[in-house]
Amino acid sequence: MNSFDTFCPSHGNHALERRGFLKLAGAAGLGWLTPVGQLLARQAEKKGKTSEPAYSVIVLWLAGGPSQLETFDPHPGTKIGGETKGIATGQKNVQIAEGLPLLAEQLADVSLIRSVVSKEGDHERGTYTLKTGYRPDPTIEHPALGAIACHELPADKTEVPRHVSILPNQWPGRGGFLGDEYDAFKLFDPANPLPDVTRRVSAERDQRRVADLSIVEQAFAKGREKRVEATGHRQTIARARIMMDSAQLKAFDVASDSESVRKQYGDTPFGRGCLAARRLIEVGVRCVEVTLDGWDTHANNYNSCKANNAILDPAFAALLKDLKQRDLLKKTVVLCLGEFGRTPNINPAAGRDHWPDGFSAAIAGGGIRPGVVVGATDPQGSKKVERPVTVGDLHATVLTALGLDPKHANASPIGRPIRLAEGEAVKELIG
Amino acid sequence: MWLRNLLFIGLVVAAIAALRANLFPLSGNAQVRPVAPVTRGSELDEVIGRVNAAFRAEWTAQSLQHAPLADEYTIIRRLSLALTGTIPSWEEMRQLEAIPPENRVDSWLSYLLHDRRFGNYFAERLARAYVGTEDGPFIIYRRRRFVTWLSEQLLTNRPYGSLVAELIVSDGLWTDKPATNFITVTTVPEGDGPDQERLAGRVARAFLGVRLDCAQCHNHPFEEWQQKDFHGLAAFFGKTQQGLTGLYEGKGEHMMTDHKTAKKETIEPAVPFLKELLPTDGSRRSRLARWVTHPQNEYFARATVQRVWALLFGRPYLDSVESMDALSNPPQPLVLLAQDFAAHHHDLQRLIRIITASEVFWQDSKANHELTDEHERHWAAFPLVRLRPEQVVGSVQQAAALKTINAESNLLVRATYQGSINEFVKRYGDTGEDEFTGRGGTIPQRLLLLNGDMVKESTENKPFNASTLIANLSANDRAAVETAYLSVLTRRPTAEEAAHFESRLAGSKGQERISRLEDLFWTLINSTEFSWNH
């Protein structure tokens, strides 16, 4: 079995046909047979596309809501800018906040959207919105960007999870109505070995256990063979075991990169997470999300941001450089953002509060036009934003870079057509 | 780390208690006691008979041969999983064996309905429908308090209509009056009191089985609901305010922005259907509460039946728990159950007894003839449903403990148990608010059971783990295999299984024998049969 939708079977739409248990088997088990042809056909229809679409996405998730003013959109010398200075970058006339000097050097390869607007100022709801492209809706659970990518794009030869969340907080990307099998595979500091992929007993005992399992399975299948088949249970175990034996598991082992490379990313869990992200996309993982928590700076904003930037800067910069050197940047979209930004006003605790009304995202690679700054926030700190980009637009941009049509709709469990994203790709960044 | 220490202490305590219970099987714990069967010769007979006849008529009309009845242990396992979220313990199975076979299921059901595990597990399921899984606004929302309160209501079998009415009308503080959390959870920190629209959506979905939310911003695209229907419902919460003393009825109106003209207008409270049942006196919320829970509000009764059905079978009767938009023409069994529920003061335990005594609950999930999608659709065989994460972890722990883990267990045992459940659910992946969408299993879940710490630690050679106890205390190989099967799968092995695993144990001693039993536990825990309700 070469083509192997280990974690995220492409076009597994059993959520839509849940009553047809025989079809469930198709989705859980044989999903990999169907979609590639359709997908090629869909891509072939696209006109004017000469370059290859991006293959993967890496999301650097700044959890807590990073201050745009202390990262990608400083306003030095203004009241709202506070004490944060700007520094020159690889983009002419574009400054980012001090504290990101290494990233500043790479900025010619990056574009900034300084005018992202959302309607959710609560962490959980904001995270949902930014990760799925939709506001929370009690009648449906939307899939995260990575889940959509895995659902829409083929698995090729990937034997490890294709949607991965490294250092997740309580809200990693989920499969939503596409199904739990599109949930992000969660892992923590890559310095530690990957849990649960190693057998706990000798090979001999393991073999015996597997043989014994088939005895129990036979007994249960009697009189309900097809129904048991349709649960996908045995297939899922078979796949889990293939993953356990896969050479691709080495992708999780950052220690096998050279010390000089590891050093560049920084000796932090987040730095190792970014290095693991690069290794994972090398074996065909579609989406890796790496979380850096600690951006909820209601108090002591400057010092907290300084500490966070010291972790973010080497990791983000090294990731861009490393991807570029390996000729992977053009097939990988790198996106860096959080659930919202922070208020232009500085509160009495020297902090900034939640601000979904104009914040920043950095985006690079994957055919996204580099060196562009989209939109601007008001130096006076009002909610007036130049060239607002909605969260839907942002998602549409990434999906377009992946060669997907944001207008394509999947059916929700009750048959509601739900577009991959509800916005328009940011034209300054695409094509 | 603390958890591991706690686990160890807990296991020692549990195992000593288990040993004691072994020696004195009837001492010191809640007992499954024989009760007179309720399914035969009781006043429930008539309604159960009518429900059975309705299903039989449907199968005949569809020319479907239904599955035969399952054995009583299968029913006992289903009841435990549905009502307490775990399998029966080996200890409980032994107690059951002392009861005449024809009374076992009834005794078991009565025992479970009085068990705090039922209150807690069912309360959590209902809470997901009422308030979701979000942490909610920190200061003014206490989810645990809310769930504990719900659990108490369920155990006293409070009429369900009265429970729901209290959710809607309660004033006061969220700490002092737990029911108010139903409303305070919708409060947005920077907003202006509880969110009237979210409450309207909740009331419609959780209590009436209707999705009105889509009509919040526009007229419903494929159903008859109008934007005003939704906002009329929201207006019942238009005067609900929040202050230092908690919730109260104050001043205020509900405003709606017309989707065509973008004009804002004040909307008066109104219900979308059965308008004649709406009382005219009392506060807005009191009127809404009495309308929702009115004995003639068939939407309420049917939505409740639909939800309880889903909790018992793991799958809703109709397509989704919260969209009974097919209500205008519901299937006959659902109508019968709803009528009985409404006619008996919305008695939840009665409803549970009727459904679980009906043939459709007793059917096997296997048959000598082929079971097709059509059987599935018309409930002509018991469905195979993947267990919820709490059910999986609860069952692993229960299987490995031999002794019942319940409210009467040692505090440490319970704390360890709860800690493991939380940790496991986090890794396994929670199902979230909509618990009944059909989902297959995932590879991380399989990895967790194949290689994870929890299974390893519950089955390996530890002084008082089930595998160790069985290895050391069973009279012979046959008894050892049988005990393992009863503990994990709530059944005895088939002849082939018994022969196979007895041969695995044959002649083994000491550490080797314990390892063989650990392997047997591992094997049973990783089977389809263990992870799916059947």
C-alpha cells in the first residue's frame, strides 16, 4: 500500500453519509482510491496557472493574541507605539519591531498583512475563527485549515499524520465536520521521543498478541462481518502499526539534524518545533502548526513581548532560511499569527488588551508574493483600517496558494454547503 | 507525576479492598439486589407493547427480517455504558450471577438508576446540550457546579419539564442557584448581559429539537422559519439582566436588524409555533418556560425522547439530535414514546425504562442473515457505535480493577480514576458538544490503546492489577480466561477462544503467567468489540 492516507484519508466524507455504514468503510478505509483523479481534473481546469501550487503549510501560532505593535506593525514615536522602536528590514522602507532582528534580515522573502480584522475578541472564539476561517456557530463545527488541506489534497506516500500540531494549547486544529480523523496529531517538545509509537513488549510477544487479536476479532465478526468491517477498527490498527514501523517517523527526531542547524532555530521547545515542522513537510505532511504561547500581555506588555520575540525571532528566521536553502520555501506557505491583536492603548498595568479590529499576520513562501505590505492600521489607534483583510480572506489566500478553490463547498452533516473559506484571496499576494 | 503516585496508592487501596471483597463478596459496597421485573406484568407493559408493535409494523412494511434478541449480558453492558459511561465491574457481574437470570436486567437497571455514576454521566451529557463544552465566562459561570446540580436532579428523578423550566426562569447568583449558569454562560465579557440570541438558539435546539439559529440573520433557506421567529424567541430574554445579585428581570427590549432593510426594530416576545399554548401572565422567561415544558408541547417531548434515545443507543433516532425539523411527520414509535413521556409528568426514568425494555434495545447487533443499510436505517438491528472517549477510558480502568469504581470507592481511587479520565480524554480527543455525529476512530486513538501508558499501567504486573490477581488467584486456566473475558468484554469466551487462550496459559507460572494474562488483557482491550458498543 503505497498511497497511504494514514491519518487524513482524502475525501473521507463519512460524516455526510453516516447512516450508510457500508459507505463508512469506504471513507475510513478506501478513501485513498478515489480523490486523486478528481483533484487532478479540478486543477487542470484552472487557467493561467503556470507554477506548481504549494504542497504544505506551516502555521506559527502565537497563542494569546500577539501585539501587532511589538511585532509586525510598530508605530514608533506615536502615543500608541509606546516605547517599542522599529528596525530596518530586508524590505525597503518597511520596519518591524525591535526584538526581531534575524527575521528583519529575511523580510525580503516575507509579506505582511497589517490589516487583519476579526469579530471575535475572546481567546477560544478568536482561536476558532482564525484557525477555521469561520466564526463559532453552535450548529456546526468547522474544520481547521490543516484539516481542509488534508481532506482536499492526496496523501501521496506519507505514512505519518498529515496534520500535526506541535506544542498545542487546549485548542489545536480539528477536523470539525470532516471527521476526527482530520484532527491535528498532537505532540509536545520534539526533544522528547514521540509517545505511543513504540511497542511496549518484545517482538515475540507482540506477534503473539496480534495473532491472539485475530481470534477475538473472528469471534466478534460472526454474524456481523460487514458491520465490523465498516467500523474501520481493524484497518486503523493496521495503519497505526505501519506508522509505528515507518522510516518517516525519523522526521519527528530533531536530534538527527546537525547541531549548527539546531542552534539556529534556538534551544527552545518552539525552536525545536519549527525544526520538526521543516522535517515533517519533507516527508509530505500537509500542515504543521507550531504554538508559541504567552502573548496575552494584559500587563507588562513590553517585557513579555521582548521575551517572546527572543524565542520567535531565531526560530522563524531559521525556518525561512532553512526552507529556502533546501528549495522548500516555494512549496511551503509559512504563516505567523495569533487569535487577535492588542489594543493600541496601553492600560494602567503597562499592558495591552484584546483587539480584533486590525492586527498583523506574516506570510511567506508557497508562491505567495514576497516583500509586500498589505493594509495599515491607524497611527492614532482608531479602528479605522486601510485595506481590511478578513479572516476569510486570509484563509482563501492560503487555500489558493495550495491550489484549492476557496469557493469549493463541502456538505455539512445536515447537508449545508460550506465553502472551504468564505473570503477572497488577497490579490496583492497571489498570482 | 502526582497522578502516578496517586495512581499507585489508589491501586493499592483498591486492590486491598478488591481482595477483601473477593473474600467477603457481599460486604461493604452497594449491591445489585434482585427486584421484581418491571418489564413483565407492570403498568409499562402496555406502552412497551405498542412501541414494539410499531417497530414490527415498520419492519414488515420494509420487508426486513430483524435481528434476534441479544443475551442478557450484552444488555447489561449496553445499559452500563449508556447510563454510567463504563462497563460493569467483574465484582458486579458476580453479584448479578446470584440473581435469577430472568430478573438480572431489571435489577441491574434499578441499581444503575440509583447510582451516582448515572447522575454524573448523564448530567455531563445533558450539560453539553445545555451549555456546551466551553469554559465560558470565568467570573460568572460555574460549569462544575451546574453539572453537579444536574446530577442531583437526575438522581431524584425530578420531572424533566420542571428541571428545564428552572433553567429558563432562575434568577440569582450562578454559585448559589446553579441553574442560572444556563443563562450566564452566554454572557460575553465586554457585552451587555446574557446573549439573547445565543439563548434563543439554545432553547430551540436543546429543548425543542429545532435549529432556529440559521434564522438569526436571514429567513431559513430550506425550512419555514422566519427571522422574526428566531428573534421573537430571543425577546423572552430581552429583560434578563445581570447584576451584583446575579440574574434578574429588569428593563430592556430585544432589537433585531432586518436582513433586507438593515433597519433596527424592537421585537416583542413570540413563539414560532403552538402559539395557543403560550401563557399570557407572568414574566417573559416564566411564560417561555411554561410554554416550552407544556404537556401539550409535543416538540419538547419529542426532542427529549430523541435525546434520551441517542444517549441509550449512541445514535439518535432521527438524523440529528437537534434537528427534528422532520417533526411534522415523525415516526410512530417516537410519537408513542413522546406521548407517554408527556402524559407522565416528563418522567425521565420511566422513559429510560420503556426504551430499554423495548425489543429494539434488546436486539442483537448480529444475525444469521445479512444486515444491510436498510436494517440500520429502520433499527432492525442494534447499531455498532464507537464508544465515547470517557467510555473507553472508564472501561479500561474498570476492567483492570475487578472491583467496582463508584461513589463508594475510596477517595484516592476516585481521584485517580477521574485524573486518568481527564488525561486520557485530552489525548484521545473529546467529541465536543455534538456527541452523536457518526465518526470513525483515529490512529492516535489506536496508538494510545496499543502502546500508551494507561493500558500498560492498568494491565502490567503490579501487585494488585487484575492480571496479577487473576494469575495468582484463579483456580485454573479456564477460570482465569473466563474472569478476564467477563472483566473486559462482559461475556464468557466462546469455545474456540477459551481453548486458544487456555493453551496460551497452559503450564505457565509466576512472572510468565502474569505476562500471559497481561497479553490477554491487552488483546481484549484492543479489540473492536471493546471499543464499540454493540
